[in-house]
Amino acid sequence: MKRAWESYENWSNYQKEMFESRKADIRAGKPMDGLDLMGALVKGAGFSADSPVSTEKDGKSGQLLSDDEIFGNLFVFILAGHETTANTFHYILIYLAMHPSSQRRLQRELDEIFGTRPISDWNYDHDCPKLFGSMAGAIMNEQLRLIPPVIGIPKSTAIDSPQPLTLDGRRYIVPADTKITLNAAATGRNPRYWPTMVGPNATIEEIDEDLDTFKPERWLMDPSIKKNVPKAVDTSQFKDAETEDLGGPNSADTSASLFHPVKGAYIPFSEGHRACLGRRFAQVEVLAVLAVLFRDYTIELGTNMWCLETELLAMDMAGRRMVWEKSRARAADLFKNGMRPLITLQMKGGAVPLRFVKRGGERFPFEA
């Protein structure tokens, strides 16, 4: 409790220092960086070079936002930008450790994109669109399809305005002031909108199992990969262009060279005018971390729960695979039964041990 209170106090003091610093800069007429969130909040609250110094206890003094409202918004910005992206990394690492073949393909494509160039020579405009439209982008999209940062996305119609909704050719009217929650996880598993990697005669159970499984290859518009593409998808929207992918806030959530779900079927960043402000930043951050880590390293499931490291190294490949399968089965069970929502969806039923090794030093060099 003492540590929690100390963290709370320190966080409050950091916010207050930033707040007072930005107010002083604005009153001094200093230009504000457009990417400064605190500066934008302070300016949006009505502070200017001519605004009076606040003497009221509530801190308003004619402000459009109170001090507490500014601090609350800043907290949401930081929480949303860090907690959600950290969770995305966490699940990507586990999934790639469970699916070595997808990881190997990622590494081969990173080799093609970057070659031996040092990280200091990587270029956003040149390299990022290639990452977005390659296996790296497919891995990111597939993880977000299965485990979006927020499971239930709240929406509402305006207080005094009903809104029409068209579904299957029929027009419905959603009453004014109606609260709706979009189920992002279920939307990402709807067989009506998503390609499956099973045959055309697959049962409903096989289709459901496929859509519950991490398969980034389903995003790759590769004719050599056999998959069922839902008829609801207009394949004319698939393009080879890379220049449109990371062009700004109105660009698509997925690369033009990857599978493109119909509007509303892929909503890890929500949808519409109130979609996630940090979407593009988060996508670039995830792609950059994937590129840096997996160009030089492989991630593997930890197996210390089943055997000692010395025992593992003494095993033949058949023995290692048996131990690896036990670790993979446990991780799969945690994904199925150990997930709990706590702002974001988190693996509360246990931890999946992981190990980074230099490429070429894998304990489990097989593909599965």
C-alpha cells in the first residue's frame, strides 16, 4: 500500500509539473509542438498569453477544462498508449513462440527487407510500408484480430438524434441516446467476414477452431496459400500499392497488399471518426519492435517447468519436441481459459515462460 500511494503521489506531481510548465510557456508566447499532448490540452482548455493566472481553488478561472479534467485526459492518453501496446507485444511474442513456422517466415522477410543494413540506416518512408505489407504486418493484424486491446468498445447515438443502420439490405433505426457496445473479439472471429485455412467442406467446429487459432498467413494475399475467402469481401479492393498504407489518420487499418476485411469486421482501433487517435503510432511502434527483435533473435517457449536446461540440451529432437508440445499445450490452455479483462484483456491464469536466443542457436529448430 505504501508503494502504491507513493506511485500515486509521484504521478500526480509529474502531471502538475508538466501542467505548470506548459501554462508558463503559453503565457510567455513560446510556440507549442503539435505533438505535445499536454500543451494541446492546456491550449484547448483556453489558456493563452492573455489568460489570467488562476487563483481559484478549483483551478478553473474560466477554463474550458478543469485541472482535474486535463489530468484525467493525460492519464488516459498515457495508459491507452502504453498498456495496450505492451499487451500487444506480450501476446505476439507468445504466439510466435508457439508457431515457429510463422516466426521463421517473418525472419526471412526481415532479411529481405533490411539485409545487413544497420538499424541507424533504416528509413521510415522506405522500410515501414514494406513491413506493414509483409509478414510483420500480418502478424500484428492477426494478434489484434484475436486479442484486441479493448474487448468491448462503447458507442452511442446522439441524445436527440436517432441513427439509421443497414444490415443485410434492411434498414433499421437505432433510437436516440442508445448505448451500444461493439464486441471486438467476436467480430474478429465471425466466419462470414474472415478467410479460413480449412477446406471448403469443413464443419462449423473446424471453421470455429481455425478462426480461434493464430494464423497470420490468412492475411497474405498469396495464391499458393489455400484458404476460403468469404464472399462478402470485395476482392477488387486488394492492391499491391504500399504508398497509401501509412499515409495519415484516414489511411486503412491494414496494408493494401494484405487481406482487407470489410468495413466494421476488424475493429481493434474502433471505427469511424472517434477511432483510436494513436492507431498509426502504435502500428509503427509494433512493426519497429518486431523488426529489431526478430532480425537477430528467435523467441522460444521456456521448458523449465518440464525439464532442466541441461536435460533439454542432452535430448534428441524427438525428445525436445515432446517437451515443447507440453509447453505449447499449456500456453494454448492459458489463452483459452486464463484470460481476464482488467481494462485490457490480460492473461491472469498464469505466465508463459519465454526465452530469447540468437538466431542459429535455437533449442527447437523445427517448424510447426
